[in-house]
Amino acid sequence: MNDYVYVGRIVNTHGIKGEMRILSQFERKTSVFKPNFKLYIGIEKKEEMINTYRVHKEFDMVTLKNYTNINEVLKYKNKPVYVKRNDLHLGEKDYLYEDLIGLNVEENKKTLGKIKEIVYNKANILLLVEGNKKFYIPLKDAFIKQVDLKNGIVEVVGGRDLML
């Protein structure tokens, strides 16, 4: 597993006081977007600390400590934002959606395919599974019976019905 986890992208600035708009679909936003939490920005993963946070429309709005002017943060526009996995304090059985990519999908001990991608739409979060056919499984308890990261298996219910 990767030490850094992608949480979104800085898509623009907002106002003149150094506030930035982050477009994020990260599932644990409440753990990350809060004052004094460390973010790592860009490919070089420059460490910065959140000063303030708020939600505005579909954006997560942050200011960083030691930045008070739009001109100081313009360098971060269009940059990816990461956090360290260890800073998320995940439990032994906890996982992130990105951890599911590459796992085998099984139903009744029969392999249906591998998870290739996580797809976000307005209604559901979907797992794109590729095997003999491509199909989607909603990431919901009604379909996901068990996630076994240790053995690389996602046990599903009703997967064959979704393959049609």
C-alpha cells in the first residue's frame, strides 16, 4: 500500500486571502479537512498545514497556515493533494476505496473478475470489475458481503446478476 493517499485536486483559488478550492471525492473528508491537518501538495508532496476549512457548493475550501494572499497560493493551482495514510489512523479492518483496486471479486468461491476502477456517480460509488465481462457492483452492504484485504478478495452477493 502507498504511504500517500490522493484526496483531491486544487482546482482554483477563491477570493484574495489565499483560500483554495479542492475538488475531492475522498470518502474520509471529515478526518482530513480540518484545522492543523497536514496536506501534501503536488508531485513533490510539499507539506502544508490546514488553517481553515469550509464547504462551498461541491468544493472543499481550505486556507493554509502562513498564507494570507492569493499570490502566495497560486503555485498550487491544479495540483493534486495527498495525505499520509498513517495520519488517517485506520483500524485493522478499515480500508480506503483505492485499496480495493486489483482485488479479486468472488461469489460463492467462484472468481468473477478483478476490480479495475472506482467510479463515482451521483447515485452510487461503483466498482468496475473486469473478468469474462465488464460489469459494475455498487459499493453497498447489500452487494458487498466481505472485504478480505489480506487474501485480496472481495466477496459479493448477486454479482452474477450484475454481469448480464
